[in-house]
Amino acid sequence: MPDTVEGRDATDLLERTRSAVDPELRSAVASLPGSLRRVAMYHFGWERADGTPASRSVGKAVRPALVLAACRALGGDSLQAVRAAAAVELVHNFTLLHDDVIDEDPTRRHRPTVWNVFGVPDAIIAGDAMSALALGLLAKDRHAASAAASVRLTACVIELCAGQQADCAFEERSPGEVTLDECIAMATAKTGALLGCACALGALYAGAGEEKAAAMDAFGREAGLAFQLIDDLIGIWGDPEQTGKPAGADLAAHKKSLPVVAALSSGTAAGAELAELYRGPMSASAVRRATDAVERAGGRDWAQLHAADRMSRAVGELARVVPDLTPAGDLLALAEFVTRRIR
């Protein structure tokens, strides 16, 4: 299938997901107390900083789309899983609010981040509230799968936090001290866990047992690692017009992302050059040199090849529970979409 068709199918799927999930999401956010509600409404793009209505993109909705697509792939009614999809999206946005604070990112989705507008305490507290809202949505759901879904999502949040803690700890370690295995484990927890959980929740809401839910979780984790690899490439080579962040933002922040760690571990002269650059301040000139060094050390090629390998593994996991992949077309379209975001 041509890339243009795949991209169009995925885009349409994401738009339909947003239409299905947004009412539940808005209802949950509207239940927050006034000041918290205002911060959350701004974060989602529904209000401006002054509280007046706005109409902006609130993200791609990949994770809730995975919930609904996984449910359909196993023969379930995706409308029954909308509340679970909204819960997953709330958890994702809880992590975004905290990530922006930790990384001191000034912008997200082409406008100032919440902490930049309302301050760090409000950003952290709003994120905490979103996490609680997510679990509350599942607790109130009368679907037979809601209890099992709550257990999975709770465990996922803890894993996400562990992944974020590891990511922060890496920044305190010298270049070359972080191994690729450690970096992959961190990315699996920080990104793969939620995509895996999204797919597992979809399976549960389709009435699937633990074995199928586990296989769907494995599919999501592998696809999530591919997603993170591509995201790390975007953090270095992404177009600022598309990302809303300066080119090389991850390098400027001394991030030990997967392409960077691959380059640092390469044993090449370019890898040594990158390590030296990472020991000092990152001026615009240093960022350009570091970008070049990552590529010359093989970090870019390694990440692209490894993303393709992880997607192959993901499809293998999916085939365990959906041998005829036709019903899983939406899942495959989403996986293709997230691994084709950089050209």
C-alpha cells in the first residue's frame, strides 16, 4: 500500500477517534475544580490562557486510537471502550505536563507550555489531577473489564514513573556511562508501557482473556519502542515547523536519547567527538556539530533500522492473537503512521 494511502487512512482513523473520545475527555476535565479546570483546558487547547474559548489541535490521539482499534481487532464494540480510551489519553497528558516541567520545555503544540503560563506548581498539580481522573473514569465504568483495566492502568502509571526517573538519572551520568540496554529499558517503560497498556485495555474491553491481552500489550510495547526511536530522531532532525521545538532540542538539553547513546557507544571518532561536546555547554554551533557527529557515528541509521526491527516484532506479537491480520488493519495503520513521521 502506498505511504500516502497509509497516512490518509491513519489520519482519518485518528480524527474519528478524537470525535468519539473528546466528549468523554471534556466531561472528565469539566469535573475538575475551577482553577485546575482552567489549566487543563489550556493544556488540551480548548481555552486560551485568559480562559476564553479556543479551537486547537489537542494532540494526535494515537493512544486512545490504539484502545479502540485493539478492541475492534478482537471483535469487540469499540463504543464500549471509549471511556477506557479517554482514561489512557488522560494518563498520557499527565505525563506530558510533568515532562515539560522536568525538561523545561518552553513550548508544546506551537504555544507556551502550561508551566510557562501558569507556573510549575499548577502544571504538576494539574498533571496529578489528570492521573486521578483517568483512574476515576475506569472505577465508575460499569463494563465487566473495568476492574482489570484499572489494575493494568495503575501498574502502567508506576512503570511510566520509573521510566521517567531513569531518564532523569541518565542526565546526571557522564557520556558513555549509559548503555544501550539501559536506554532501551528506559524507553520501553517511559513510552512502550502506555502504548502496550492501551492495546491491552482494548483487548479486555473486547472480552479477551489475559493471554490475548498480554499479546496485545507486547504488540503495543514493541510499537511503542519504534515510536520512541522515531521520536528521538525527530528530537534531533525534526522540522521546527512541525515539532514546535527548535532543531536539535534534545541535543541542546544533553538528552541521552537512543540515537545519541548508540553514537556514544559506537567506538568511533565521531562518537568520541560527541562525548566531548556533551561535556560542555551546547551553543547553537555545538548543537550543529553534535547533530553531525551523531549521524557520522551511525546513531541515525541505527535508530531507523532498530525502529523497523521493533515494528516487525510488533506485527509478530499481533499475529499471535489475530492470525488473519485483516481485522487488525487499523492497528497496523496506526503503527505505520507513528513510524513514518520523519523522512
